[in-house]
Amino acid sequence: MPSIDLINTLLRFDPDQHAQPAIALHVDVQAGAQEQELHTHRKGQLVLALQGAVMCEVEQAIWLVPTGHAVWIPGGVVHRNRITDNARLCFLFIEPGAVPMPDQCCTLLVSALVQELILHLAQQAPDYLEHSLSARLVALLFELLDKNPVERLYLPMSQEPRLQKITRAWSTQLSERRTLEQWADYLGMSSRSLARLVRQETGLSFGRWQQQWQLMVAMRLLGGGMAVQLVAAELGYNSVTAFITMFKKIMGQAPARYFASLNTKHPQ
């Protein structure tokens, strides 16, 4: 499929115009990372990354979608997607009540068969008939959808003004490495109070929250094709080894092995 302007394509494509149980859209973004505006659908949305990575932002959270995964966004949830360079994506839109799906956002590891069914559906007209081949394939797809969330690809966010100052600094300067004590001093509070606030708002310790942020950024950059050495430098690590140790601690594998394994993981 030729490279297209993802944003304009999605603006022209309104899934809620169709009452079919599920419809799909396949797009490639071969150059230039893109970001949607905040929006919502009546239909639930499964965003599948066939290549590259997507970060889906919803209220109070960011969900990461690396290659071979999908994020489920229930209908009515306001969200936007940030897509890396060289991404291949499928969007599966599911009519409310058509199949039991989680009522919260979650990241799913998607089997090869489910990926192929979604790709095939994306090549069909969205106004297929009730007893058509497309309708039968959708029924099969619904039976096979993996509903097991991959929680580690989730970053809790907060609307608390002091914590927003921290996340804004992380967003604008990827190598930002201030400690809990340094942030507490900057915000005019004790380190104990800041630690308690972060735990209350995110459910994580400050160190784990910061590390999870770094992981999310790293996964997005690595998914876009950036070398491990460059990602480590972007995130302010003193050595590539320290970055790999962080990544392996959370994901269970070094970056190169993790991304290579995505090509062979096909859960049924």
C-alpha cells in the first residue's frame, strides 16, 4: 500500500456511519511521524501496529502499541494516536455490544491469524451484508480476539498541576534526569510529600513512574527504527549498558532480542 497522509485519511473515514459489527482500515506511514487531534467514536477501536509503534493518549494514561500489539479503546473514550515513522497500522472499529471486550483501555498481544483477518477485512467494503463472507470472517475474528492485557505497556498520568510540571519537562527534554529530591526542591515540597503524591496519583513509586516513562519513550523510538545507542543518549543515560539494564529489567529481554521476538510471537 503506498504511503498516505494518515491524518487526512482518518478525517475522511467515519466508522460510525456504518452499523456493521466490525470494519477495518489499513494505512502505511512511510515518512514523518504523525499525531491525531483528540477525538472519539461510538464504536470501540483496536489500533494494531504491524510495523513501527503507536502511543495512544487517553485521560489519565498513555498506552504503548509496539509491533505485533494492539491497544483497545472502548467506544466513547476520548483519545489521540501518535504514530512513529515507517509505521504500518490497522484500525479495527467494533460496534458496541457486538462482542464482549474490556470496558477499560488495555494493550493486547495479537496473534498472526487475528492480524491477517483484520488485514483482510480492511480490504473489504465496509457495507458488507449480514450473511456475506466478510460477516463470517468477522464472527471468526471475534472468537479469536485476545483479551489479555499487557499491563507493562501502560503509563498512568495525572492532572495534578505539580505532576504535570514533571511530565511536561520529561516531554520537552527527553534527557531530563532530575531525582525525586531535586524535583521536590524545585516544586517547593518535601521529598516525602512528593513521593506520597506520585504514589497516590499513579499507583507507582517516583522511580518506577520515571522509569516507565523512559520505557514508553524508548519503545516508541526503537519501534521507529532508532538505534539502541541513540535512544540511550536521547534519554540521558551515561552508558548503553545502563539503558539496556533498565529495559531488560522491565521487559524481560534486551531491546534487540525483544523486538526480534515480536516477529515470532504468534499466540493462538
